[in-house]
Amino acid sequence: MTDAQTPAGLLIDRVSKDLGGRTIVSDMQLEVHAGELTCLLGPSGCGKTTTLRMIGGFLQPDAGAILIDGSDISRLPPEKRPTAMVFQNYALWPHMTVFKNVSFGLRLRKLPKAEIRERVENVLELVGLTHHIHSYPARISGGEQQRVALARALVLEPKVLLLDEPLSNLDAKLRVRVREDIREIQQRIGITTIFVTHDQDEALSLSDRIAVMSGGRVEQYADPRTLYRHPATHFVASFVGAMNFYTGTLGGDGFRLAGGAQVPVDSLSSRTPGEYEIGVRPEDVTVSSNGDGGAEASVVREIQRGHYKELVLDVGGDEMRAFVAPDLPAVDRLRVRFSRGVLYRDGVLQEQSESPVAVR
């Protein structure tokens, strides 16, 4: 890589934005390390696309600053920023070949023809589309169109690549393949990347770190494993992956659900007795049919999920979901315990610095 291509870090420094009399992004603070792929994850209307558009220069922040490689680019127009965006609908020109689509930005910059051809050929080789250099968008697949849009952004040699839900127009199987392609290309060239999505699986599989957004704020910013295993708020826990939630009391004999059932817990985020809301992943609900320990549960229904089976249980009047082995024999009654749980109070994770201990 040349100096102009050296990966840059991105800093969003206390940025806010109002649109239509409503606060869309509020006092946002986020630092993306050089060469890192960060996902902005959240439901519709949480502010993630507005944030991306502010980074790209299509909107200006009302407060705060956006810095790339230490330089404030908040007031620069899009064409003056070291960024390039891949839009949700690809925005390819149907009357232009792949070569002309990819070279369009370079031609606007009036670069020499030889340099344009070399850069376009290099980037098409990077995304695996050299054989489609003279094809028109209508003649190639949706996944290939997405890679053309990616090539058109990368050929500009930006310091920061911006991707606005680029896989939303693809079918489920193609989405998986193309997102793996994007990640492989991003890691190969080491470009700092912001990827907007509302799909948690997409974010967990792609990212170095994920910023979960809600109501214009970042609820948690962490690597995928930390986000999944230690969600900082009730919102993050409910949005990222499946989670059982119960209110109740933690004591020496386990966690007593509001419905009255006493469930043993092997590991907890906090061991301080008291009133809490507990979150338990379905894979952390351990079931047994031998009657040794655990709270009594009746099986309401079974749902085959292919490589695992989902059980819907009734535990003292509380519904509980458990992910178990697909070949677990069908029974009407079971015993359940929690292998792991996270505790919340007022929607905030309760943690202790010492290692979690078993509560039985």
C-alpha cells in the first residue's frame, strides 16, 4: 500500500443530529481503529444510517466532530473526504459496462486513461470480476452487482469504506457468501470499514467490533463475543441473539422466578443476593430427564431447527425456551437449570470484578 492508502482510524466525537424536529443521533462517541471493520447495528430509526451519511459528508452534524486519521472532516463535502460509500441499492448505471461503472469516479477526477485502466483492472481482480469487465449490470447476478459497487468504491482508494446495508437485496444463501467475500477483501487490503446493518447474524459474523444503537445512542460498543456473552443493557441482550428474561430473587438456593420456581444457576454475572431481572440464553438452559436437581418443567412444544431442537417449556407458569441436541428423546416433563445467567437492575448489567461463582 502507498501512504495514501494507509488505513486510517475514525473518531466520532460527541456528534448529534436533528432531522425534522427530532433527535436522530445524540452525543455519539465512537472510535474505530485503523484497519478495523465496525458494524453499526440496530433497529430501523435508531440513527445508524444517519451516522453513516454524516461520515460520508451527505449530512453535516449539528454538534461534535468527525475525524479521520486525526483530521476533522466534518465540514468537507463528500467529494473532498477520504471516504467512499456502497449504497443499499448499488446505484449502478444500467447503460454502462462494469468497466465504465467502476471507472466513473476516476474519470471525473480526470486521471490519465492508462492509470484508470490499471486501477480498474486491479480492483476488478481483487473482487473477482475481471471476466465481467465488459458486461452490463443487467447481465450479471445480484451478488456480482454488489461486488461491482464495492469495486467502484475501492478504486477511489478511500481511507474509510462505508457500507449501507449492502446485502439487503440478496437472498439468504447469497448474503452469507457475499458477506464472507466482503470480509475477506476488507482484511486483505486492511481498510477501515463501517458497515450498517439491522441483521445481528451479519454483524456478529463480520465485525471486529459492533456498536449497538438505540434511539440515537450507542448502547454498547464491543467485540462480538463480549456483546453476546456480556450484553451491557437489557436492550442489547434482547436485540442480539435470543434471550429468556425473568424477574425474581437471587439467593443461596438459586434464582427464584416471580412465578415461584427455584432454578439452580451454575454461573452468574454477579453473586450479590437481591431482586433482579435475569437473562438466560436458550443454549444456557440445561435440561435433564433424570429428576436430579433443577426446577420442574413441562414441555409445551418442540420445534426442529435442523442442527438443534428448540423446546418451549412451562416452568411454574413462566415460558422458557431451550436449545438442545436434535436427537433428544421427546418427553413431557423435564428438569431445568441455568448453566449461565446475566443479571440486570434498571436495565443495566450487574457485574462483579471477581470471577462469577455457582449459585445452587
